[in-house]
Amino acid sequence: MVRLRDPVGRGHKVAVAAIAAGEAVVRYGAMIGRACCAIAPGSHVHTHNLATALTGEVDYRRVPAGKSDRGGTDPHAPASRMSGTWRGYRRKDGRAATRNEVWILPTVGCVAPLAEEAGRLAHARHAGRIDGVFGFGHPHGCSQLGDDLSGTRALLAGLADNPNAGGVLLLGLGCESNQVDALLAAIPERSRTKVRVLRAQEPGDEMVRTQVLLDELVDQCAGATRTEMPPADLVVGLKCGGSDSWSGLTANPLLGLFSDALAAAGGKLLLTEIPEIFGAEADLLDRASSTDVRQQAEAMLNRFKRYFLDQGQPVSDNPSPGNIAGGITTLEEKSLGAVQKAGRVPLVDVLGYGAAASKAGLTLLEAPGNDAVSATALVAAGATVVLFTTGRGTPLGFPAPTIKVASTSDLADRKAHWIDFDAGAMLGPDRSGVCARFSAYVAAVASGEATASERAAQRSIAIWKRGVTL
């Protein structure tokens, strides 16, 4: 038994043994930083006496192998296989969709409000014919150069390729840097037949013209029906946001168990938020399916660290104020909780921003930790469902149905209109039962049950802005 020496907030850490100044502080079986001073047993461990040990780029040849007990499950137990079926839409190219929608994607921020209003009008007029019509505004597409402009184009092309979009209207202005023709050429050929194009500067009333094209796209999609599909047809994005100290004990391990089960059934899983892997990469790298995949992952991690350093910023300027209030102290601690979302699934591929996932198993996707930017990148990479764990709560949703998983029952009760699933029961004895209920819920959402963010019309995108603005 340890007697508390200090007042300790709910979910915060307490030293269970003496820790000398400069000594490693361990949680999840791994170092989460070093003690800034001597810490006595029973003392509150947080920002006043614990600091990150992260600095910059890493020679991964010298990184010790990851510990197998960090994923919240028995590392030697065989993964259960996700069973049953779900009801989705089979597209002509063979991919499966969880929604049958029409999306309006503006090439540039100048027509973003037009895209959103056109979506609202068409959504109301065609209610019940398809799953919805949505315009996704953003502020980019002009005054961008080089890789920054290419990234915007790749992201929008990826969204247009997502199978949940049965039809797509590319809405341009006409004079922007992100020209419609170049964007159309970036969309994979398999998706070009579902795309229509409108340039607002061309003659005529642009709102009337958008509605004509949207009517055509809705007519094209309206005949699609749901059919039985296996778990292997699911493409699931893994995301955490507004995390707290419970996230790594409940919600993220729940996603890890689900990921193991879906991967065993042949499904695809996407993990991103690269800066929130810093300090916890050993386990992930150890699961790489080949030397080439491992080296690609190492290069991406160091490239992201260099991105911070080149801006004169530390690689460890995380967690956020909300994370800290929730009991997370260092980036290593946050990362060790976050990577649990991927369970023990082998890492089979590494993708750049805007690229599409194609392999069963776990794919590591390039994107920052920002909730909206990284979740949008998951959808652009092909995710047809996004699983989003949270300890603090957020109402935000994204183009694919976004399932909010609360780390505590308290949050699930307080924000029931935001939260879809309560992972607080993961602290109890029936973890396998919680996972079974969660898998059934994911299948229900994939089959058409609306999430909290869908019911609240909380649907948005965000694009990763890099480089100068002209």
C-alpha cells in the first residue's frame, strides 16, 4: 500500500516507489520521461517533477526492442477474429462503402461557402433518396507553392476517391492555383466516372448550375442498395483526440483489441498522428512486416521530427493543456497510450499524405496530430469508418462516420450527445465482452446507424497547410 503525500487529481499519477533525480519514470512498462528531482513514494507525479527525454532525430538502429506488454492485451494470446457481417454498398471497382453520399469538394477557399450551401440545399431536396449530400469547405487551394499545393491537391483527390462518396462535384472558382483539371487528373481513374466539374466564374448562376449537377449525381447513386459484406471489406481509421490519463487504460486498448480482431479477419487499419508516436515507436517498428517497411517508418518519423526542428520548435511540445489537465505529463506518455489503438497488428505499409491504403493489416499514414487534419487524412486514404477515442470530449465529426469512444463512463454520461460508446467498462473484468459489444456497434454504424456527429451534422475537413502563403 502507498500512502498519498499530496492531493492528486482524478486520473493523475502517483509514485509507487522512490525515484531519484534524473532516473527514468516508467508507465506502460516503458519510460515516459525523467524525474526532475527526487520523488518520494506517494507523491504526485506530473509536470512539476517529470520532464520529457525526447530531443530530436533518432538513430533507430540503437533503439531497444519494444516491450510486448504495452498493448493492453496478453501478447502471447491469439487474436480473436471479428465475426459476422455488415451491410454496405459494393462499388463497381469492388470496394465497399459504409455510406452512399454525394460530396462537394471545393478546389479553393473562395468557393467553400458556396459548396457548403449547395450541399445543404441538395441534402434537403433529396432527403431519403441517398444517405446525404455534403459540401466540405476549406480555406486552401490558392497562394500555395510546391509541396504545399501538391499536398492540398492530393488530399482532395483522395477524398474524391473514397468509396463512401458515390458521386463527387469538384467545385472550382476558375483562377485558383489548384486548377480543376489538375485535381481531376490526380483522382485515381477508378473514381473519375463519378465526378462532375463546375467552375463558378463561368457564365450563369453558379448555385443553379450546382443543383443541376447534384441532381444528376443523386440520380446516379440512388439505385445503390446495401448487401451483406465480411469484416475484411472494412477500412478503419484510428484516431485519438482530447486524450486523458484514462485513454491509455480503456479506450485505446479497446481499439487495440478491435484492431487485432479486424486484422485477423483480413480488414485494413490506418494509423496516423505521427508526432504522437514519438517515444513509443519501438513496438510499432518491431512489428514491421519487412526491413523496407521498417526503414520507411523510421524515415517518416525522423522526417517529421526534422519538420519541427527546422521551424525552431522542440519535437516534444505536446501534450496539450487539456491532456495535461487530464493527467498526461509528457509526449512519451501520450504516445505510449496512443499507439495502443493499433493493438498488435503487423505494420504492412507506410504512406505519404494523400495516398490511398491498399493492404490488409496496419498502414502508417503521414499526417500531424491535429484532430481535424489527421482524421481528414484517414478518410482521404480510404477509411470508411473512423474510430475516435477521447478523454475530454469533442463534437467534431468528419466525412466518414466517426465513432466517438469515451475513456470514462463519466464523460459518456456528461456528453451523451457527443459520445457513441463508453469504454469505461474496460476497467472491469469483462474486457472481452466490452470488445464484442464494440465490434457489434462498429458493424451497426458501418451498416447505416448514424453516429452522434452525423446526427448533429458535425461534418468537416481540414487540410495540412505547409510552407509559405503568397
